[in-house]
Amino acid sequence: MARPVWRGSLSLGLVTVPVELYSATSQHQVHFHQFQRGTSDRIRIRRVNERTGKEVGQDDIVKGYDLGGGEYVMVEPDELDELAPERSRRIDIEQFVELSEIDPWQFDRTYWLQPAKEEFAKAYGLLLKAMAHNGKVGVAKFVLRDREYLAVVRAHEGVLALNTLHFPEDLREPELPELPRTRPKEMDMAEALVEQMSGPWQPEDYHDTYTERVRELLKAKQAGEEITREEPREETGEVVDLFEALSRSVERRKKKRDLSGLSKADLEKLAREKGVKGRSKMTRDELEKALKAS
């Protein structure tokens, strides 16, 4: 079972519910160690004193704030912990707002909030149902790993979710580009392209294809197989007429949508004409996806 990343209580007015915070995401990327080329010698990163070159233990390390000119203010870890002793163990809901009022720009990470013990499940469930019925999210602050976070607590399919948010001072405003005027025909064609590419949100259709290729590379190297690399697509750098480019895109989307009506034999023939690699081992769905990506 996963370990909680934080333990404390969820506070709403005079109501306090002991909870545990669990990460709602996990890293699935392939992780590598570092080695010196031509050897099996691992490369290690150690904390060393830059003056003496000697390694320093974690208990002997303090934090220093750079004042400039080689001067620092030294701070002990305990001194930082003492700045917010109560808030570090409590998630304080300060206000309820509509979720639509919060710009996605502000969202950071997602966590699950669970009751700390079985005896707290009733109070937790009551709060969950009230928030689900109300439809609003609670704006809160709490401290995690020596840092104060702004967050929203919301009901999500039978569980309370907590999303950390960026503070306004953390956000960088974009520099707005100067945009030329568009012709009505270009606008109509752009809207047609958006319409053709629209559909229901199905997250299961999206995968980390880069990590999949890395795993295939590792499997091939482990088996001693020859590694073949696909030739990268050449960028022509040609500047084309916007209307012409939109027209081509719309036509291309029409053709891609028509693939769903073809048989596997027809798809294999089309894949052969387009030079799709590995087509002989693909299923019908894989052929369709490969052709859409070509």
C-alpha cells in the first residue's frame, strides 16, 4: 500500500477531520544510473565541502541565504519548521468558490485525501457528500515539505481530491504577439478544421510513446538485436499560404476519418504505399493509428 506523503487534519470552520494525503500520480519514465563510458563503474553524486573536498553528513548541513558579496544568512532546518507549527499539520479551508473560476494555468499537482482512521470515515463522508452536492471547491492553505501551498479541495467520484495551485506571484504573464488580420475564408477554414478534430475526451487514447520506444530499445539491446532507427521527417522550411495549408489540413482530416471504414487488407495496402514500417505485424487498429500518424 502506498505511504501517505502528509498526515494532519482537514479543517472547515469548527469541523476538523484527521486525514492522510496520497499522491494521485506516479512517475512511469525509465530511470537510468550513470556510468563512466567503457566501464561498469557507477558515477556517484556526494555532498562535499567545496573548500576541503571532504564529504559532509546530512546532519551537518544547514541552509544559507545569499546576501551577495559572499555573505550569507545561515538558517537551521528546525528554525524553518517552527515558523508554521500549526499550519504544517492542518489544511485550512478558507473559502468555497466555483471550480470554473480558477484558471487551469494555476493548477500544479493532484493528491487524494483519505480519512486517517476508520472512525473518522463518517465525518469525512459527510463533508464529501456536502461538497459533491454543493458543487463548489474549497480554497485552502497548508504546509508540505517546508513549503506553504495554496490548494483546492474538491469532491471527485467518491473521494476528496486536493490540487495544489501556483500562487499569483509564481505565474509569468505571456508577452502578447502582434497578430495580423485574418480573412473570413481563413477563419471559416480554421473553424472547420477545429470542428473536424473535435471529439469526446478519452485519456486512454493517449500514451507516452517516447517511454515506450525507450523500453523497446532496452529490450532489443538486452537481447542483442540490431537496432533500427526511423529516419526523422525532413522539415522543408517552406512558407505556404495560410488558406492553402488550412485547406490541406481539412482534407487530410477527412481522409483520416475515412480510414475507419476500410478493411485490414485495404489498410495494409495503404500502409505499404506510405512505407509504414512494421505493418505486417500490426493489428487493424494499430494499422489505422499508424496511418493517421503518417
